[in-house]
Amino acid sequence: MSSLANTKLFNQNNKLTTGWYWAFKSSDLKKGKIKNLNFMGEEIVFFRGKEDGKVYALEAYCPHMGAHLAEGKVDKNGIRCFFHAWKFNGEGQLVDIPCRKNPVSDLGITKYHVREKYDVIWIFMGEDVQSHEVHFIPELKGIETQSSFGNTFVKECHPNVVMINAIDAQHFTSVHNLPLNIDFETKVLTESVIQFNNKTRAPDNKWFSSILKWLYREDLTYSMCYTNGSTGSVTIGPDFLHFHIIFALRPNLKGETEGLTILLTKKRKGILGLFNPIILFATKVVGNYFAKGDTEVFKSIRFQLKNPLKEDKSIINFIQHLEKQSYTFIEVNPDA
């Protein structure tokens, strides 16, 4: 395995970790509509079937003359090229050439796996999709949720660097001025999922300790969970009400991070459902507070962990876990 200062995958712009990445909000792709996305140099076209309402993602260029399929139209649950009206189904199979009775069946195009979760369209990049899940929050797994959105954003560094900020124990006192020390316990949940749980309790010698001990019976709740090093979630709040925030990140060819903030809460039904929008709004306020102080460092950081301390143990665990994951090589054009 590579050293912490010379990693093979962590913070490497020419490699993409296998896994699910956010593409669009579900509401951005209406039934019968098309959107395209350039993801690390790959042109991908998304469309939602007119009949089944499902989202499909295909290689963007028609194999006939290379027309971009985003210029075409949705036909039932398939897509037609605008140039010569060749039609492809959601699996990327060529199913109709108007000028011929029988289309050439072997002229299909690449299909990408997609999922919709948290009102977001996710796309899978890499091999072995069956072994990977769309990001989940352990506390909410298997529970029906309601979601809304915070900000979309761009950070001038690799997604991995943005991710580890939330488990950098030292910066909670140096940047956020928290009057206590955070100490993380690491749990490896799967080959691509890792969790960090704070084990610090309310201090006994502070004026606010009596309030914290009323809100927290044991450890102060602060839990981070990461999937394929690029999507992370934080769970925070008193024992009676936890706030859940997902930071969905994807890299681009400029070495930047394109992010989407997803706010999540347990779905309450009946009259209790009236509290869901209020809790989601409060979650947004909490997320904005923690994100605000870290914005400046992402503009200029050139991350390299040359001199790790024992206080960096959570970051070290994150890097070591990520380094074991599978990835795809990316052709990076420095002039792009």
C-alpha cells in the first residue's frame, strides 16, 4: 500500500473510485425529457421514459454519425437521435432505423446503471454494481425518509479532501472554536463504506455541561459515514432529535469538487408530518453553520499528509480504507 503522502487513489485526479455518484435532482428530469452530463470526460445522456417514468442513462453519441442524443427526443421508453431518427431503448439496444425494416442489432451503445434515492438521480461508475449500494445513513437504513436540498457548490480541490474535513478532529477547536475535543471511533461497514462515531462526552468542568448532559445521556452525537470516499453524511443533534445531512460529491476534470447537499429526516406521518419541513429547515441551518468556516481552505489547499499526528487517526483510517477500493483510470487533459 502507498504511503499517506504518496497515495495511489486518495486525492488522485486521474482515478475514479468505483461507486455511485450524484447526477441530478429527480425533479430536474421530467417525464419524456432529456438531460446530458459530462462526467470526467464521458458524455452521458439521461432520459425519463414517457410510459414507465423510469430514468435511463446511455452513452451520448449515436453510433451512426456521432450525433449527440441529447438533441433528440424521448419515444415511449426509448430515445431517438434527431439526425436520422435511430431509436435506442433504455438498455442501449438499437431497436429501430426508420429507413430499414430490420435494424442492425449489434450497433447498441453503452448503458449506465442509475438509481433514484433521496429524490436524486445517481449513476454508477465502474464494475460490479451488485456489490455497491447508493449511500445510506446507518441510523436511517430501512426507514422511510423525507428529503429536501441545501446548496449545490463547487470546491477547488478533490472530493476526498472535502470529505476528510468533517473528521479532522483538530479543526473543530482551531476553526469552529468548539470548547471540547472530538474523538472518533472507526467502524468499517463494508468494503466501500466506513463510519466514524464521536466518543467524547460532555465535559464536567464547563458551565454548559449540565445542559449537554440533559440533551445527551452518553456520547455527544456526531457521526460521519462515507461511501466510496466521495459521498458522506453527518448525523448530529441531541438524543431526542438527530439531524442528517448528506454531502454528495463528484470530481471534475479541473480537479474540483461538484457537490449537492441533501437534507434528510425520518418520515413522520399524520399530524406529526407537519414537523418534517420544520426539521429539514433546521437541518439546513445546522449544515450551513459547519460548512461556513471551512470554505476558505478549499480555495488554496494542496493536500498532502506528510507529517501525521496521532490526532489524525480518523483521517489516516479514511485514507487506508479508500486505498483498498477499486477504481477506473481517467484520461486527464491538463488543457481541458
